[in-house]
Amino acid sequence: MQKKINCVILASGNGSNALNLIRKFHTDTKDADAVEDRNITCNINISAVVSNIENAPVIEKVRLAAPDIPVFFLPYASVSEREYFEKELESIIRKYNINCIVLAGFMRILSKEFVSKFHNKIINIHPSLLPAFKGKDAIKSAFDYGVKYTGVTVHYVTPEVDAGPVICQEVVKIEENDTLESLELKIHDMEHKIYPAALKKIFA
Ligand code: GAR
């Protein structure tokens, strides 16, 4: 039998990527719309979700969609909280036999020590064609710059922020009539396609 890949999702905000991964990979989801996705069988298991923001929408959304997935709030707003966050996260990783850490809109930086300890086991999605538009507000930065093409990157996390080896990338064209809002929708749609596909590719 194939080895199960147990993932923990880290998220800070809205949670559309976290929810999408749960719909794709968690067969017990209570989300009726996910029924059509249930034939996507693979060895990826969403074992837990962690948010660093207490009232982030992702927490409630995951609890409603998949009440059997444990959801944790571990405070990490300022750098002073990072050590505690990473220590508690490591306990969760041990408890649930986690072998992959999936960042889905996780807006904090993990320490070099933590990233090195989990070398090639931390994966991130970023809303631009890296190495362009690293950091926060990448969709707006690309829109404001006036590039004609932007996109989405899935990559391994390394100690240098938004710089790890690329797993996959997809281009999103910015049309003349696009607004920031319409571009955000296009980027999120693309993210919801390529993140599950990238994880399946890695763990197939
Ligand atoms: C996504 O667009 C993701 O690529 C981005 O945050 C958004 C989270 O949306 N991540 C980064 O910018 C990381 N540098 P979601 O909460 O709806 O999944």
C-alpha cells in the first residue's frame, strides 16, 4: 500500500486555498459541492490546519466544511511569538505524523532553523511568477506595475523568502479591461487549479 502523506495546512486569512485543498483531498468533507471531487483519490491526507490569527475566517470555514479535521490557533503576529509558534507546531507535526507542511496564505516568515529542519517538506503558493513580485500584496504590485502577464508559483520553502525551487508555475494574462478585483479572482482560480495538481505531482 502507498504511504500516506499527512499534511498540515498553515493559513492566516480567508482560507480559499485551504478549503480548496480540503475539498480535493479530504474525503469526509461536509461540503456538498465537493462530491464531484471525491473521485480524486490519492495518498494525500489533510491531518490538521493551523492559523496564526485567532479570528481568521479560515478557522471557521474549515470547522464547518470538515469538522473532523483538527484546527489550531497558534499566535504568531510579531517576531517575538515565532519561537512559541514553531515549538507548538512541531508538537502537532509529531502528534499527527506530519510529513508535509503546506502554506496556504500563511503570511508569516518561518525561522531558518525551522525551514532547515523540514528541508523539502514545506511547500508554498505565491500569487506571482517568482522571482517577480516577491513578498506581500504581489497581485496588486503586478497590477500597479502594469505587467501584461503575471501568474502563480508553487515552490519549496527555503530560508530565503519566496526563493525556493519552483515546483510549477502558471501564467495569468492581464487584459486591458481587468481591474485589481478581476485579476485577484483570476489568480485565485488559477491557484485553486494548480495547488492540488502540484501536490499530486509531488506525491504521486
Ligand atoms: C493567496 O493568493 C496566496 O497565494 C497568498 O495569499 C493568498 C491567500 O488566499 N500568499 C502569499 O501571498 C504568500 N506570500 P486564501 O487565504 O484565500 O487562500
